Amino acid sequence: MEIEGYLKKDYITNLVNESKREDGRKFDEHRKIIIDNGYVKDKAPGSCLVQLGKTKVLAGISIDVGEPFPDRPKDGVMSTSTEFRPIASPRFESGPPNEDSIEVARVIDRGIREAGAIDLKKLLIEDNLVWIVFIDIHILDHDGNLIDAGGIAAMSALLNTRLPKYEDGKIIYGEYSGKLPIARVPIPCTTAKIGKALLVDPSMNEEYAMDARLTVSTTDNINAMQKGGTGSFNEEEIMACVDAAFEKGKEIRKMLSTG
Amino acid sequence: MSGNGDLVLIKDGKRLDGRGFEELRDIKMEVSVLERASGSAYVEWGKNKVMVGVYGPRELHPKFLQDPTKARLRCVYNLAPFSVDERKKPGPDRRSVEISKVTSEALSSVVMLERFPNTVIDVFIEILQADAGTRCVGLTAASLALADAGIPMKDLVSACSAGKVDGHVVVDLMKEEDNFGECDLPMAIIPKKGEVVLLQMDGKLSRDEFKEAYKLAYDGCMKVYDLQRKTLMDSMKKFVGEGGVENGD
Amino acid sequence: MLNIKDRDLVVPGDLIGNEILPDMNCYMEGGNVYSAVEGLVRVDGRKIKVVPSSGGYIPKREDVVIGVVMDVLTGKWLVDINSPYICAMSGEEVSRDAAKTDLSRYYKVGDIITAKIGTVNEVFSCQLMKPWKIESGLIIDVNPKRVPRVVGKQKSMLNMIREKTGSRIIVGQNGKIWIKDGNVDLAIKTIKKIEKYAQTQGLTDQISEYLDKESREKISL
């Protein structure tokens, strides 16, 4: 039932006009973040369950070997995919990824790829053979801001990923030969625009009320951006989102460990 | 499923992980773990990690699928890509479709579908980490999630596998035993009646060996049932104020 | 003959007894009555019932519900009441000549209303009556099976919350509760607390204390 959408939009907007948020947060505050590395470490070389408020996202890293892309013969390969599992929300349906799911996957991918987070140059095994890194983001419980939750989960999982052993032409599952080389740690930060206000880390109710959102993924630089929604941003608002992304990125990066 | 000459699965009466023939792996169960789903459960069983969410009864679209005499029960068993050694491409494969079917049929034997005509009850089984026996774990967790959702059922469904390894009949196969053993027999029962609602087998068993395996699996199911009951009882503690009403929330 | 006693907890399949009448959360087989849900058994003389811990909403006559208008048709609206079953509301609630009236002038798609359930048929399709449009305020979700505790015997709990928060509250039996004005935060927290500890003995007194304590703290801030 979409009652939430209709009435909550007004309620959230009224609160915002009084400079308040539904859960009492400040406009530039994230919800409580819980990071659980190695959540499925018996099979996946890397994994991380992130709880961002009530949103729960599990990122798993799978490693394979294969041919590099012909235009980058010495680089490893990375690929990101996201599944909006129907377990996560009454609005998610079984079936192939829809545009929302694909957008989340591609935005998270860009953040990681453009930052050069995975040192792909170090993934060459031998001539015409490289490591292939699969990032699979499994949404389990949707309470808003899947991009940030997924992006943080993916990055934390990557930081804790071990490369399997590769011997005599095959992968030895369950045995490892070192860590996945990570060069830097991009963190995405999504800001929602409601009226004239900017709110970091929108909850699901706030997503109902928002006119637009801007995701900025940062390291020391900006590596990826994505504007979503049918509303618009002016330059000042965009710079505010960028500044928030650098600040929040720094905070959250500290929470990720290589333990 | 041929025996592997190199791998010794049973040594001195103990299995690879040190268990006896009638011992189940360690199991942990929890309900109400998800916010959005009407009912949910999370089960860790050996190295298996399974999350189940239930939605419904809810409206069924398209309308021509509606049954005016009862609810439809839709079950989707899904392996996460990272849940197995070699990454599995997202999307249903034939094995998952078959498991979804037998799971759905097992649950349909107890869920009181006739109470909710024209609706659908959706059961989503997400295998986050797989290590043999996932359909039993999934079905066990699904039964918990349905109870957690308050969907009326005649009984719980409790599942457990048995098999044959190095000539011995054992309960609750782990991965190596499933891969290199001589038989895999997943089973599920409705405990009050003591009847079987899921039964599959592949491998080679004599008639006597089957009877032995059946008994082990059945007893295993009853042990699982005890744990399911305890889990549901524990989950109702706050509901009846056991331990007091907390001041914080 | 009873197999259980008052305030026992049960899970689906547990034997309640025989020679008793099953309530809607039980079923009968071979002369015995079993629980169909997880919940709390209440024995009141000869009446036995199982109070479910959770569950969805199935429309019942006379229930007050809160719903969203989904569709405007000729002579009626279709209303979503957070149930697998859609309710209809006759245009005659607002106009004598319903078939010829543009009903969206009264309630359009997306409008939120509170209304009473009139008739319910055997496949749970129902008719709503006496609608009232809800504008502004907030609606929260509560497990429909726990809503009766928020109301209490003869509305005792609900009136207590209204009085001590000063809020206007409409409780939809379908698990939607509307709150406006007064100490909305405290009303929400209180309702959520009742939901969580619904079948605790002496809950009304504990909630009363809680409301007093929280109100005092607000004043002293």
C-alpha cells in the first residue's frame, strides 16, 4: 500500500521546513552504519554486510580467471552487478534487473573503477590471463539510499578480499595467495533535495519526498557523480553536495578496516 | 556421484568435521530479522547461511492467476552469486526452479491457503552461503518466516538430510560428503503428524540402507523442530513482557 | 479437556485441547483443536482463544480503517486498506445520483480517508461507509494483530494516550494509525511500545507511568 508515499511526502516536507528529520538526524548526518566484514567468508573471497539505518545490503566478491579485454591486455577485469531481491521490499519483483537496479550497479561501479580502487595492473597472472573480480551487491532490506549502502559494502568487501590460489591451470577454492591489491578507497555519498533543503543519506520516506538526488563518489578527488530524480540542482547546491561527500567520505573511510 | 579414492570421508568412526554418524552440524536460528518483509528468518546451519522473507497474503497480479478458493503460494529459492565457490550468474537456473517447486509443495501441505482466496503468499529464500543441504535449511527457515508473519499453518515444517558416505549411512551431509558420497537424501516432515512432505534422493541405496537413512533423517528433522519451537518461543518474549518492559524504547 | 493453561505460548500445530470450539486462530482435526499461529493462549472460563503475535489485516464488519483511494469508477471508488483485499466505496456516500456524479470531486486517487467497513462477502471484498478525508498529520504502521491493545478495553488505553499527549488519534484496525497535533513524538513512541509489549500483564499501568514520566521530562526541558 502506497499510503507511505502520499502522506509521508507531506509530513517529511513539513518537518524539513522546520529544519527537522523524521529520525531526529541533522541534515548532514548519516544514519547509524554497522559494517560486518567477512559475513559469508566461508565461500566468498570477500564479503561485507552493511546496515545503514534499517537498510541492509550484502556485497560479495567472487574471483575468477580469464582473458583480459583486448584493448587492455595487461589489466585485470572488474564487473559490478546489483540485485534488488524481492525479499527486500514489497515493491521489488522477481525478474531481470530493472532500470533502478541497473543504475545502482553502474553508479557504484563507476565510483570504484574511476578511482582505480582495485589496482587492475597488479592482476595480470600471465600472458592473456588475468584475475576477474565480480562485485555482487545483494539488497536484503530496503529503507532508502541503496547506492551508498551498496557502495560502502562493496568497498569494504574489496578491502578484505583475498585472491585464491591459482595452480596448474586452475583455481584452488578455499586456498588463498594474498590480498586483492587496493590502491584507494572511494566512498559514495548521496544527498537528497527536498524543497530547498539538502539532506544527506535519505531514508526511504525521504526518498518519497525528494525532488532529486545527487550521488558523489570521492577519494582525494571526485571520481563519479550521478544526479537522479526529476527535479534540478543549482551550482551552489551541487558544490554543497560535493563538500558533504568529501567530508562524509573521510568519516566513513575511517570505519572501513582491513582486519 | 562417485566415490573419490583420494579423500577419506570417514576415519575411526568420525566424519571429516569430527561428527558422529547421527550428529547434526551446529544450527542457529533467528526470526524477525528484516524490516520490510511481513515475516522473516535467518538460519546458520554448518556453513550454510540462509535468509528468508515472506510477504502476504497480498494481492495477486495478474488477475487471471487468482484462485477464488484459496491463496497461491509462490516460493523462490535463489543462490546469491557469491554463495558458492565458483560464482553463479544471477538469475534462476533449472536446479533453483526445481528446488523452488518442491519447497513450495512442502509448505502448501501446512499453510491454510483456503483462508485467503484470490491472494498470493510469497516466500523468498536467499542462500547467502551454501554448503550442502541448502534446500533443507531454506525450507526450515521458510517455515519459521511464515510463522513469524502470522500466516496460519497446521504445523511447522522441519527438514534434514541423510546420506551414505564411505559405505556408512549418516545424517546431515556436509559439502564434501555431498560431492563425493554415495547418496543424498533430503527430507522434510510435518512433526505433529510425523508425515513426510519433501523427499528426494539421488545415489544408490539398498532397501535396508534406505530405511536406516530414513530414520536418521526423520530423527534429524525432529531435532530441527525442537530448535524451531524454541526460536519462536524466544521471539515472543517481549510480546508477553518477559524480562520487563524496557524504559528506553 | 485442555492441554494448555491460560497465558501459555503456542506455535502452529500445538494441541490446545478437545471438546472445545476452535477460534479463528486455531483449527480442528480429529476432534482436537490445534493452534494455527504463534501466539498467547487466553482461557476465560469456557472461552479459549489464541492471541496471535502477528499477522495481516482481513476486513471485518464495523472496523474503522484508514485507506488510500486507488481508483475512481462510475458510481464508486476503490480503496486500498492495507489488506490483500480491496474495498469499494459507493458513490452514494456522497451523492444520491452517484452514477451521474463526477466522484473525483469528492475523493480522488491518492486521497487518504478513514471509514467504517460495512459489508464483507465470502471472498473478503468489502464496502466502506462514512468516509472522512485525512489531510496532514502522520500515519504510522502498526502490526494489525496488536492494534486492539493500542485501543484497550472500552478504549481505555487509547483515551489515556490522547489525554496525556494532547494528540488527535484515529486507530485503523487495518494497522494504520493517524496522529496529529499535541506531542506527536510521544504518541508514536507510546504506540510503538504498546505494540512491542502488547500482551504484557499490567501493560496499561506501565504505559501510564511511561507517559507521565516522558511528559514531565518534556516540561522540565
